[in-house]
Amino acid sequence: MIMSRLGSCVLVAVALLAATLPGRAQQQAPALVIGIQQAPSSLDPHHEGSTPNINALAHLYDCLVEEEAPGVLRPGLALSWRVVGPEAWEFVLREGVRFHDGTPFVAEDVAFTVERVRGMSATPNPLTPFVRSIRAVEIVEPGRVRITTDGPNPFLPRDLAYVRMLSRRIHAAAEPRDFAEGRAAIGTGPYRLMRNEPQRGLELARNEAWFGASQPWSRVTLREIGSPAARAAALVSGEIDVMERVAVADLGWIRGDARLALSTSPSGEMLFLFPDSTRDATPFVTDKAGNTLAANPFRDLRVRRALSLAIDRTALAARVMDGAALPAEQLNAPGSEGRAADLPPLAHDPAAARRLLAEAGFPDGFGVTLHGPRGLYTNDAALLQALGQALARVGMAARVEALPPQVFTTRANAFEFSLYMFGYNSATAASTIRGLLMTRDPPRGFGTVNRMRYSNATLDGLMQRALVELDPAARGDLLAAAQREAVGDMAVVPLLYSVHAWASRADKLRFQANPLGRTRAMFAAPAQP
């Protein structure tokens, strides 16, 4: 794994930039400091498709297509795109774009990037789903590429909104260390990397040659502050200018503080429980005496349904999350493509949960360890505790173990857990179900974050048809059917849809809240005098 914290003082090998920019105290344009919950795990944009990486690295690198709101695409490095056949798209590239070191962005870089992403299927959260259908990238002329797919792919422009472009000339021989130490962290994006230090954060300078709208911030620092309380304290003191993922407990007083501004938006982030329904025996399930059970109870659909019935989603949203979440009844939030319109709210019925456990052969219940991240999602540690208590009330004596995000992800990828809480953020069921629940086939981009090895032939069949269906109505029907299949089988147990919240210094800036949960300097505008 490539870690962004490698090295005690990581300096970028774009020395000429440092010589041309004034020190922070002398800058005419304002600087911006953003308090982020988690630093990116790598400066390689193809290493991991996690939210912290996607957010941070969007400052350095551009995509052909940008998704500015769920399903709303705008030009990035490509000015336009169009279907030119049932299995082909053409993209017209911007002219005159250069990487931070002056290297031109050319059509060959598109082909290089696709091949590079395709070869990185073993990373923690790979981007292979977004290139899985691409058969060939053909340079029609210097400013135009034709991308041919294995079968129709109606999602290709949206898929490419997650693939940030690199340069064959710069990056063909780049090693993980080159990205970690900054030498290869060279993109076409609105900001250049200056330095990356664990204590000072990711320090960026405005790319004066960027093709997009002029950015108002001359310098931007992304500073990791894992504790929401510490981020809020840093905001009040003026150490940072904006913070992401405001804690539920802080929403009220921030609203009442005239020095601060709060920006909120419903999101596409769905929090869920993922039970191990595939192994005959699972490592963290015991009887009430603590003895390991020979049989895995989560293989039984009745037990998975009992999991769901144990949970009062309305109470979680109102009390634990103080309104910063909505009850979830399926895998994608309202406004997403592929939702099933006929799915009712998921019931809370502890008595029915206990009956199902008894019918499944567990009249006395069992013990289970509920794992999850601590400090990755809003109020996640408190949510885990509330879930553990809910499970205990129906007979599933839950021991809660909240782990640092990187530790959690590493262990989840190694298939170490029996039951865990996590989240998935997407504006379409195609992405959610493809990555989370299709039978694992990483080279084809299926099940890349299916960390419980769930497999359902009916769901796979529906998704394989949906992923090549060009007619929007027919595709929506297939995705909705896949939603119903996933919920009916309790492949994962939907919990909540998050509401994202940012807080900022009201006298300095206004932050544009967005349903995609993106924390970027490009969404911050100086306050008007």
C-alpha cells in the first residue's frame, strides 16, 4: 500500500514553482485551510477509490468528464462526447492542456491511463469497475479518441468521471515511492502539490495555467484532523477555515454561532450492515458462553432478516444522528438512478426478530462482534454502539469494535469479519450493486468491494443485463429489480442515508454543500465584503 505519510518532509520536485510563488504572508490572494477527516492513503489517483482519496486528489488531477451533481456531467479534459455506435463513444479533447511540469496532455495519455487502471485491480478499493468494459482506445486524430467497449456501456461517461488522467511520458515508469514522495504527483488539475507532511498536511499552490475557471485561493492546505471535536475547535480558533463532516453534537451550536456558517446537503451515501452469509463457519460468532459456533448463523436468511428487524432506523436518524441522516430502505438514496419505487420502509419489530432467530435454531440467540470504522463517517462510533445495543435486545449479544479506517479496511479486505458496518456513496444503483454485491470478479470490475464474497446468480443476471442496456427506462427497470433482489435477500442490511454537513468561517468564505459529499477548495468562494 502506498501511504501518503511516508517520509518526514515530502517535497515536490517541481522546484521552479516554489521559486515563483510568494510566501504565505506576502500573498495577495487569500489562502485556504481545510480540515479533513482523513488524509488520502496515496497520491496516486489510481491507487484507491475511497472518498478521502477522491476528494483530495481532485485538486491535482482531472478526469475527461466531471460529475458535479448526481447524474449531472460536465466537460473536464474532454469538451464533448457522443455515441458513435452500439459499442463505441468518441471524446473530443481540450486543446492546449498541460501537466504541472509543462508536459502536454495528449490523446495517448487516455489510452495509457485506461491500461494503467486496468492493471491495478489488487489495490484496496480499485477503480477497475470504471474501465472494466473498455476494449480499446483508438486515437482518431490528435484531439479525438474513440473508446470501444465489450458490449454497450451506457455508463461510460459517468464511469470516466472517476478516472483521473495521467501522462505516459511522466508516469509510465513511476513507482509507488515516486507518488509518495511527490515526484510523480503531477496532474493537470487546478492546484499543484507543494509538500506533503503529516503534521502540516497536503499543501497545494494554485495552477495558474489551469483550463478551468480561475481559482480564488493562491494556496490550499488539506489538514487531517481525525476528531470532529478537534476540527470544530480548530475552526473556532481560526486554525482552519472550513471543516467537513460536522459532528451531530455540534450542529446546534454551530448554527447559533454568528462567526460560523453551516452548509448541509442530503447525500447518496448509504450506511449498511454486511453479514457474512457465505462461509460455513465465521470467525466472530459464538454461543452465549463465548464458544465458537460450528455453523454460521448468517447463512440463514431468517437471521439476516432478524438483523434488519432489530433496528429502529427512524430512532437512529432522529436520536443518534440528530436529523443528520434519513432511514434507508434500499441501497441507493432518493434521487439516485435505479431505485425501486415500490419498496416500503424496513420494519422495526424486535418480537418478530426473536421469532425468526428461534425458527432458525437460535432460541437463545448468539454472540457476535460488530466491526466498523471509527472516524470515517459522521458519528460512526456512536452509531456502532447503538446498533450493538439494538442487536443485543433481540438476542444477538454484540461486542462492538470500532477501528481506525485504514486498519478496518485492510482487515475487511482480508475477509476477517463476520458482521460489519460501512458505507457506499453513489448516485446510481449500477455502481453500488456492481461494486458491492455482484459476485467478485475484479478484472471485470464486479464485486470489487464485495468484502463478504456475497454471490447471487439472480442479482448477477439482472446487473449484467442492466450494465449493457442503452434504453434508460428498461435499464431503470433492471436496476430496480436488482434492488428488490438485494433487499429481499438481505445481502446487506440498509441502515441510513447520510446528510453531509460542512462548517466554515462566515467572514471568510461560503462553502457549496453537495450531495456527492465532496470537500474541495473548488467549492469554496470568498465571502463578499
